Amino acid sequence: MSTTRLTVAQAVVRFLEAQHVERDGVETPFFAGCWGIFGHGNVAGVGQALLEREVAAREGQEQGHVLRYHQARNEQAMVHAAVGYARHRDRLAAFACTASVGPGATNMVTGAALATINRIPVLLLPGDVFATRVSNPVLQELEDPTSMDVSVNDCFKPVSRFWDRVNRPEQLPLSLLAAMRVLTDPVETGAVTLSLPQDVQAEAWDFDDDLFARRVWHVARPPVEDAALARAVATIRSAQRPLLVAGGGTIYSGATDALRAFAEATGVPVAESQAGKGSLPYDHPRSVGAVGATGTTAANALAAEADVVVGVGTRWSDFTSASKTVFAHPDVRFVNLNVASVDAHKLSAVVAQGDARRGLVQLTESLAGWSAPDAHTARATELAQEWDATVQRSHDLGHAPLPAQSEVLGVVNRVSRPQDVVVCAAGSMPGDLHKMWRTRDRKGYHVEYGFSCMGYEIAGGLGVKMAALDTGEDRDVVVMVGDGSYLMMSQEIVTSVQEGVKLIVVLVQNHGFASIGALSESLGSQRFGTRYRYRTERGLDGDVLPVDLAANAASLGAHVIRVSGVDELEKAFAEAQAADVTTVIHVETDPTVPAPDSPAWWDVPVAETSVLESTREARTTYEQNKQRQRSHLRPSDPHTEETPS
């Protein structure tokens, strides 16, 4: 057995370089690179290992795939960038992220949660305290009086799909292989954390060379087994008013063509979750747009009437199901096609566990000769056309003196190209985009709504653009961000400038948290704490703060264009398209002008007792809406449908 003497950190880097993934006969390196911010917990370990490989590549000593280092400004942001990259690559490529011990490590916890909730692969390599403990307590160490084996990295356990601490070099191979199994599994994937004590990172060991051999991880397309397929087909054939809800799994599995074929063959209308938006082009005859709490009137009207709902690759969050109020048919049944058992079994569904693309092909073939009633299909088309007209009116609102946010979205949507990608995450814009953005490409819509993390937008957009560049795609990445999210995390503008990765950032300034402000008002909390205002004797209700976000963006190295209305916005966007550097377009909007909405509901509890009349009125409305909630406990299996509700 041949061996090579390497430090643990050097062995980690060499191993990551050798990992490949294959799906449908196409093999690619799995790790695109490593994001990192160095401190005493990783600078002499992972940092030294990355430097060593970069020097080898630069001097021609290494011709193969070498893990490329990318410098970030914030540890949370670099995880967001890694997530944006992996999502755009359909989870078939990923980044590692390394941070120092203590605050550097814990800054990544939010990013880890976002990755795991969205089921996006990212490998985290936080530094840790000394395994030998001879220097304890070291700088930035948490001293737990109940255990010598606890560090701040234990915070990653609940937000990681796999977590391990490598206390000895000989433990490394099993940890690395377990990490890769999880990262490349469509069901299990998410954040994987390998805690690396700083002394162990620098410790040398004679590693078996087989650890660094080229290794291919195969991503399977499991079919729906025959009996489950038969149950699903029988349920769908019984439908008079069917509806299909496409989730993120439809896109990750490359199932959009199969979905189109299914919809065209069966006439079943297709609604979309946030992660599934783009599964069909917005103007496809079977597309009825967004469903749920941020849905269209078309999709939600059909959802309310649907007797059979087919979920494809969706995890049925409360937004998608309008907190279990939108599917109102008294005998509604669900069929869930999902590679993950946990999602396939939700809503007491007929379970069709399998790959989305392969499963849709199976359903289409098995449903040959069957289609939804013509009247139902025609009604869906009519409702979608009515909603599209509503969207157009909102785009052309002509509100003055400041434009409405819907007008800004309308201009950007119209002048961007079909293949360009809109990126957003939090605030009022995700809901407006879900309802009103006219998606024309399966990768044209990238809204992080699993965690809806403020600050994701610019960092996530950076990752999306890097993915597009790595795959040779001609796409502009348009980051839509409000002032609240911008103030949370904007510093990766610097990284985009450093890396030469151009973004178009549309910065909507409305001087506060517009989304939560509107929600607060609807819940009787009077927009408390949501405006950016000077403090007075009455509270935070003074004049608008003199914050100049455009000047801030310019100071970070971006080209900045200030616009005062939608007429100037179109010209500014054309300038941004022609630019070769990250460009920020700053536009002020009126936060009091709502976008068109459907009567869907979101369950946010209201105080049960209050001295405020506004809160008492909101509680009355809340209790009325709660009465519409359903448990969906009735079995959907046609063999058990006689079971009482």
C-alpha cells in the first residue's frame, strides 16, 4: 500500500480535488473551489494547504483540477455564495467554506441553516480548539464547565445534515467519505460540517494514496415502484379538477421538459412554489403561476376547487399551502411525487417516491388517453390570462411622485433577457416576484424562500453568476434587494469587484422594512419598529434617516446609477447591461402601494388579548381565518378513502 505524508488540511484539499459527480452520463468535478476567511484557527492549516496547491498549479507542477481559493468579506455571506452556486448548478457542484475558530466559525451557522433548509450542498470546514488541549483555554474558546469536548462548533449540529469533529488524522478518511455521501445525495443533502481542530489541521500523517484517487459519486434517478405508480395513476384519473404544484425538485432534477410533456398530454394546470418557479414558462398554456400565500388569483382559485393535487418536488411549506387553507375542496386528495420520503408522505398523500423527471415520464405514459376535462383546462387558461392582465396594470401603474415597487419590477422584467436570472430572498419583493415576475427560463428565477434570509441577495447572486460563468452561460444576474437587506449584508460587492464577477444590483430604497411593516399593520401592531426614523420623545417616528446607500455602494467599488423614476430606470438598466463591472441602480419607491394580491392567508398569530383596538380587531380576523385551516389527515389512498375524515 502506497502512502503520502501530508498534513490533515493538505489531505482534505487533495481529497476534495479528486471528487466528481455523475448524472445521466455526465461527469464533472464536484468542488468548484473553496471560500475562506483566515484567522489563527485555519491560517496555518487549510490556508497553508490551499496556498500550496495554488503555488503548484502556478508553477506547472500540477495539471489536474486544483481547488481554487476565493476570498470573502463575511463568513455568513461566503456560505450564501456557495449556496447560490450549488443551486444554480442543480446541486451537482458545490463549494467548501473555511473559517477560523470562534466567531469566524459561528458566523457560518446562519448560512448552514439556510443551506440545510433549502437542501443545498455546502461543505463547512470551521477551525476548532486544540484537540490536545495543552494550550487550553485558547483565544476565542468557549469554556464549558460540564465538558471538555464542547466548542462553539457544536452549534452546527442542529443545522447540519452531517457533523463530525476530526480529532485524529486517522479519523479523516471515514469522515470525508461520509461527508461526500451526504453532499451528493438529493434526499440527504444540505450543510455538512467537518470541525478541524487547529493543531490537527497541521499534524502530518501517512495517508493511503487511494484516498486521493479520482472518485465518482453517481446521482441516481430512482423510478416510482409499480404499485405506487398504479395508486397515483388511479387517483389522478379520478380527478375532475386536478392541479399540479411544481416545487424546486422539478428544477433540480432537470424535469422541466418532462413536466411540459405531462401538462400538454393531460391538460392539468401547473402552479409553482417559490423554488419551483420557472418549471414552466409563464406564458405556457398550462401555467397558472404562483400558488399559496404569495400566489396568483388564478392558481389559488384553482387550488380552492381542486379535487386532486399533484405535488412534484415540493416540500409543502406553509407559504405554498397558504398555511393549509388554500386547498379547500372537502374531498381533496394529494399525490406526491418526490425523491424524499419525508416530503412524499406529507398531507396524507398517495406516495409516489422517486425522481421527479423519471416519475413524470412514468405518469405521462401511464395516463395515456386520459386528460382533465376540457372545461377545467379552459377555465385555468382564462384565469391565468386575467391574472396576467392584472400584472400588466400593476407594471404600468404610473404612481407619483415615487414609483411603486411593482413598477420597478415590471421595468426590470421587461428589459432583462429571458436567460437572465433574478435573485432575491427577503422582504416584500419575494412575494411580489413570485406573483408577478414573468419567468421565461428554468433558471431565470432564484429566490431563497426556504429560510428567507435577509442579506442573502448580493452574496447569493455572486454565487449564481460564478456558476453561470463556470458553465459558459450568457446570463446577467439581477439582484433585487431592499434597503433593509442591503444594510444587513452588502459587503460582497467588494468580492464581486475583486473577482471580476459582474452583478446588476437593483437597490430599492423605501426607508425601512416594508414587508414586515405591512404585516405588522395587518396584525394590529401599527408598523412598530419597521421604519428607519430618528428617535423622538414618542419613539422611532421622526424624520427619515439621512442614509445614502448609493454612496455606500460606490465606496465598495461598484458603479452606481441613481434614478428617480421608472422612466430613468430603463435607461439605467441598459447602461448596467453594457457595463463590465458590478453596477448598482438606486431607486426610491413608495412602500405604501401594495402589489396585487390573492385572498390567500398566512398563519402569523396575533396577541389573544390587548389594550390596543388595532390588535383586538386583528385578532378577530385571525380567528376567522383559523377556522379555514385544515389538517389534511384524510387518507388519499383510493383503497382507504372510505375511512371517515
